[in-house]
Amino acid sequence: MSIPEFDPAYGRAVPLAEGIARLTAKNPSPFTFHGTNGYLVGRDELIIIDPGPEIDGHLEHWLAAIGGRKVRFIAVTHTHNDHSPMARRLKAETGAPIAGFGPHRQSRPLFAGETNPFAESADMTLQPDVVLGDGDSIAVDGFALQAVHTPGHTANHLAFALQSTPYLFCGDHVMDWSTTIVAPPDGSLGDYMASIEKLLERPETVYFSGHGDIISDAKGVLRATRSHRRMREKAILERLAAGDETIAGIVEVIYRTTDARLHGAAALSVLAHLEDLVERGRVTTDGPPLLNNRYRLSA
């Protein structure tokens, strides 16, 4: 995937469509691209989506972008530390309730002896004031956002469809610059693939992502993402057939052109695939699927 150009315009709200603007946090990294995107939805009154991380100056940027308008809701797509922590400070400043699917939780319980490698990246203390289930809506100033539960990246991940428009705020479910990390036990590949199918059945065609630019061909990106995951599964099965048994050995081959700083995340992505393949009976391992296990094709 070639990395597209993107101007984050740090500190400035960038108008994207009628009643929609983007504010990007200055937290660039190999995992966040140029930074985490937050969004303002509305005109005289606002819904804020994903206010972002607790970093110096970001609250002041939000308050400048809001400009004295009434904030009715602060919506979060999911509880990772680059998306939700600023919600608490913004709530204290504006009085707006925080809306989300629920507190952070894992997609499955930890296996015996397993640790959560992404525990430090999770916002474990956020408790939404308004709990949104799949299909629930919040509205302001003629703009209604419908919550679409899209687990996979995290168990509590939501997208928000702007009703009567082609727009969907997709959080970290898909991005225009990289594939999304799906890492057990926080993430689940089975859930992620099911969420792709769910979004493909929906009418929205333009996505506003948590990182990077507008996705103007959302259906194409969803189908490409689905194909990429299927090809990754095929590559993993081929490595097992070739005699590789460990996740480290598989990563060394199929991620050889990937930035070495991302190899830890790549190992967790391979684990997600293997966990799914074990559940489907195509791969076996001794005991529950863990990062340091040995894997083999089922007989």
C-alpha cells in the first residue's frame, strides 16, 4: 500500500462537508500516521467525535474550534489512548456527556499465563455517560448520528453514520494509509471480518477515518481490506505448509518489507489470524493459541 499525502493542519479545524470539520491531534507515530483525527459535527450546536489524546495544547485547539458553540455530546468510537482520553477534559470544559458503546473490555478473556500486550494503550477508566447500542442515535442541530457496532479492532468499537448522508465516521476500522491492527485479546479477527461485511451492506460510501484523509471509495477500501486479510491468511497457511511453526518465523518472512518497529504489532496480527484458524479447525496448537506457541496445519 502506497502511503498517501495528508496535511494534518495541526491546531486548525478543516471543513470537510456541510456541518463537518476535522481537527487532527499532533501525535504522529508509526501507529497513528500524522495523528488522530477528531471531528466536529453540527453548526450552531455540536457533537464532537474522538477528541483524542491528552497532549499539550490539544484542549486549547478544541476550544478554539468550538468557538463558544454549545457541545451537546462527546462521542468516542473506542477507548484507545489516542482517541478518548481528552473526552474527560472536554466534558469538564463544556458540560457535554460522553457517549460510547461502553468501557474498555477485551474481545475474550485472557488465557492462563497470557498478558495483554496492548493494555497500556487502552483508556481503561473511561465510562460513557450515554451508552449507545447498535442502531442507537444521538442528534444535534439537524444532524443525527447512528451508532454502528463494529467490533474487531476493539470489542467496544463504534462507527457513526450521519443519517440522510453518504458519510460514516469509521474510527479505526479502516484507514487510507495502513491496515488496521487487530490484536488479541483486545481485538478479534473473526469479529473484524464480520464488521467488514456489516459495513459493506450499509449505504454509506464516504468514510471519515480516525487517521489519514477522507476515504471517498469506502466500499472499494472495505473490499480491498477484506482481500488483504484473506491473502494474509493464505500466506500464513503457506508458511505453515513450508514448515514454519512459530509466529516469529512467519513474521520474518511475510513482513520482511515492513518497518521493523511494527514487527511486534505484526506478530499480534499473525496471532489474530492463527487464533481464528484454530477456531475454524484449520490449524492446531497445543493448548490455547498464544504468541509463543508452535502451530501446524490440521490433519
